[in-house]
Amino acid sequence: MNIIDKTDDEIRAVADVYWRELVKNSNEGKYGDFVKKFSTSFALAMDQVTAGHQFANSELARNLSEDADFLGIIRRGEHVTVLYRQRNTKKPGEWLGRLVLGFEGAEIKIFGASIF
């Protein structure tokens, strides 16, 4: 199964839930819950020490607004990139949130996630 064959509405239904979970777990510093929807390859690539440091020390990562604006979906190969306008509760301005989704087996997993 290839995620690019899903409709925008089907992709967004999953992506919005995953993004909200990432924001919540980032704000709460819950690393284990943060990575639970990650693909195996992405989870293995995450450096737990670096991620733990980010959760403990990053004002951006610990104060994300629960309200994000959906911007769009980009299809490429076997993955989609879902883009969000993300705000912070303590820092003024806006950031670009990026969530890369694809299938691992029969399940939709996160293959990349970042805020720029």
C-alpha cells in the first residue's frame, strides 16, 4: 500500500492526530510517547540523548501551541509531507512544522518530523 494513493482528507485525518500527539508529548517531555508512532528506521535514527536534551532545554519544543494551521500535503515516492504553521506559547512568531508519513507494513508511521 502506498500512502500517496490516499485522498487529502484521509491523509489529513491521520496527520492531524499524529501532529497533536507530537506537540502534546513534546510539551510534556514524554520521549517514549513522542516516538511511539515513528517508523522503525526513524526511531533508530533518533539520538535519545539529543532528544532528551531538547525536551529538557528547548523553550520552543516545550511550549508549542496546541493550535496549528494545516498548510498542505506534498506527495513524493512512498511518503507524504504534511505541513503546518506552528506557534509557540512563549515565543512570538511562527514556525513551519513538517510531518513525513508513509506505510510500514499495514500501519501509517512517522518517517520524519521537524519544526523550522
